[in-house]
Amino acid sequence: MPSTLADIAAATGFSTATVSRSLRGDSAVTPKTRAAVLRVCAELGYKPSLGGRILAQGASAFVGLSLGATDRSTARYVSLLHQAVSEQMTETGWALRLVNSNDFIPTLSAVGAMIIIGTIADDPRIKLCREKGIAHVAIGYDQSNPGFSVVPDDDSGARLVARHFAATGRKKMAVMASRRSGDIADILVRAAACMDEGKRLGLETIMLPAVKSITSTLDGYRSIIASSKAEISFDCLFCETDEQALGAQAALLDLDKKVPQDIAIAGFDDLPVLSANLTTVRQDFSLLAVTVLELLDKARRGEEPIQVTLPVELIVRQSG
């Protein structure tokens, strides 16, 4: 027979009200008490009921996953992140709600917390969450709005790629940024770090023309086609995402270029299945999800904001 809230209360010696407040992250409960409750829940196999939480808390039972303006719900990265966070949340009884960029403001009143991806400088979503008192965690950088955030070690990961290219005898490295508005200051962390490390190692570096379309894969394809028309040459290519890299690889093959003989390619993320043959920087989506929810718990309790940087590793495969 499944354990109940009353069973947890009896085993811990706390009231059912205290147990309930502990499970929903109420700031009135001390970390020591909450840890004791969670430990007993794990021992007894107790899992909060989503239906019961929704009946008791309404909108507060939901956590929003807010997409940035350039994010697509169908993108592989978004779907993997959504899956990883959802799996972790099944143990808490919370529910995850995907929030498209156009729906952010109306959704604020329908969730109890928010996970924000696709962050930009002075991100208005972070400001709005603060104004509304909504606990939130960003996946990404926004140094102008320091708060709870988690990021893969983009800088170190991108530098690993540049070192790999240099070590394998490549001479001219192209870099493809995932978002760029034409000014070097707008290049994202991964592209900037790879360019910097490449120059330090003596590689000739070049930033490819940015192309924005409906998917990152198509962006990568069209950027390579545009580079070919502009007669831009290179013998290795770093793309800020695997999806871009896959599109770039398809374009190179259509242009009769051999990968990796003529041009080596590396991406970032290590997307399952899709990146099976791609040299890439791996980030652990499960660890990312666990860390996000731990930070969200701290945010609900009103603790001091922190940023957590997660380790990454270079995975060398056929493309590079």
C-alpha cells in the first residue's frame, strides 16, 4: 500500500502541515526539517500526488519552462531539456508547463515558479519574475541580472574544440555563432571562447556569416552555402550547437566537401542519436535538470542567489 502524508508525518514526528510545507518548499520550514522530511519520503517511497497538489495549490503547482525568442519547442535541445526536467519533477509532484516567448506575461499568473532558457542581456523575463515575486532560475548568462542560474562550462568546452583542431593539424578555423546581430560584442560565449583559444594557438580564425531561419539546422546549412558563395575557405568548423553542425555538415557534403578529410566539424551539446557521428562537447542533461530544480528550491526559500557552472567534456567522433 502506498505511503501517505500521514505516514511521513508519523515517521518524522512532524505535523502533516509541516510535512506538506516542506514538500512544497515553503520558506517557513528550516532546511534541516525539510531534509529530514525528504529523507523519510525517499525511505518510504512516498511520491506527492500531482492531482492533489493542483487541487490544493492551483497555479502554484506548475513550473513554467520559458523559451527565448529564438527557441523553438520542436528543437531537439528544448525537447531533451523538457524531458530531463519533467523526469526529475515526477519525484516532487510538481508539473512542468512549456511557455513560448509570446505567452510569457499571461503565463506568469498561472505558475508558481519559472525556469528561463534562451537568456539575453537585460532579459525582461527575469525582471518581470522579480517584480511579480516569482521564484525563477535561468539556464544561461545574464550578467546584468545576476540571480539563480546554471550554465554548462561553455568557455572551457569551446576551448577544448580549438585545442583539438590545433592538435590535429588544422590551420584555418571557422566559427558559427548561434545568435548574432552583426557586432562582435554580440557573439555568444562559446563562439568567443573558441575564437580566442584558436588565435592563442596560432590558428587563423574567421566568423561565418550569420543566417537566421526557422531551425538551427537550416541556419547551419544556409550559413555554409553563403560562405561558399563568398568564397570563404577553412579546414575546420566549430558550431555553437549540434543542430547547426548537422546542417553545416549536410551543406558541405552537398558542396562535394569531405568531412573530416577536407573540413573537420565539431558541435556542442551531444544530442542523443542525432550526434552519433559528430565530434562535440557533451553536457549532462540529467545533471542540468537536477541542478536547476535544486536552485529553484533555494529560490523558493529566499536564499542568496548563486550561479552554478557544470562540467563538460569533448567527445571526438568521425566528423572531426
